[in-house]
Amino acid sequence: MIAMSIDEELSIALGIRTLTPDNSKIFKGVFNLLHVHIDPDDDGPGLYRAIHAVRTFPVSSPETHISLRHTDEDSVECEAGVIVDLSVFPMEAQTLVRASLDQHYFEFRITQIYRIDWKFNLLFFDVETDQGRTEFEMRWQVGRAQHYGENGMLLVDVFDNRYMIPDMDQLSRGDRKQLTRYIYW
């Protein structure tokens, strides 16, 4: 008898189809859309077309437990399966899944804060990001600023765009002071 890991036992108990390089193949198919073929031994139709990837734990585990989703014939979004660890897949499949994730989880990375102003219960930011210098407005509310990982912060603007500071210690002391003047929760 082969011993199962706790993750495998939990997946079976919850009815989650775990995808591995042995039982599935991720590839670009018709119209350059992402497809996954799952061995017919598993439940399901085998080939899932036009899938997209969704992180189940986007902050704490962005490279693990990735749900591959598709739309069924009734236009309902369903899960084809879950990739427990993306790093075990071939590099080509990893690249395709990460590209799908990047489309779904686009976010600016803040590298410098030039100015933050508070008016009308809004915070007005002037920042440098990985995409260049930009300005955005954020409601001054608890839910609009969230802790991100060990020492990061995620800011959500009035249009629900995401601005991430991966590690607060990477900001200058003045930038951190300016930010914590307004965001202290």
C-alpha cells in the first residue's frame, strides 16, 4: 500500500483534482488560448479549452495551489484542477501559467513615494513604480490598505487597481514615514 501525504488525502476528501506533470499537459491551443489535457483516468472530459489560472493563496503562496478554471457549456466557471506546486512542471508550462496569472493579477510595484496628500477622505499618491512614475487616489479606509506577506503592503485605489510594496524595508526611511503617517492599521 502506498502512503499518501496529508495534502493528497485532503484533496481526495474535498474532491479536488490535483494536477501534476504526470497526469496533465498544459499547452497553447486554438486561437492561442491556454488548454489543459488531463489523463482520462481522472474524472472529467480530459481536454479543457480556454482555461485561466487563479491563485488560491495570492499573498502567502503565489506559486502553489493554483486553480485552473474554465467555463462550462452553461457559462458557469468551473475548476479543471489544482496545481499544488508550479515548480514541478516543465518550464514551458510554468511560463504559460504565469502569463495567465499576470493577466489576472496585474499590479504596480511601488519603489519610491514622492508625495502623499490627504483631502476629502482620499489619499492622493505620487509614486514611482516598476511601470514608471504615476499618481493615484485611494479611499482612506481600512480595507483599501492590506498587509502583504511578511513585511509588505497592498494598496487598492478608487478604481480597484493594485499597488504593491513587497517589502516596506526596501523603501527609504522618509518614504516609510510618509506612508505610515496616513496608513497605520
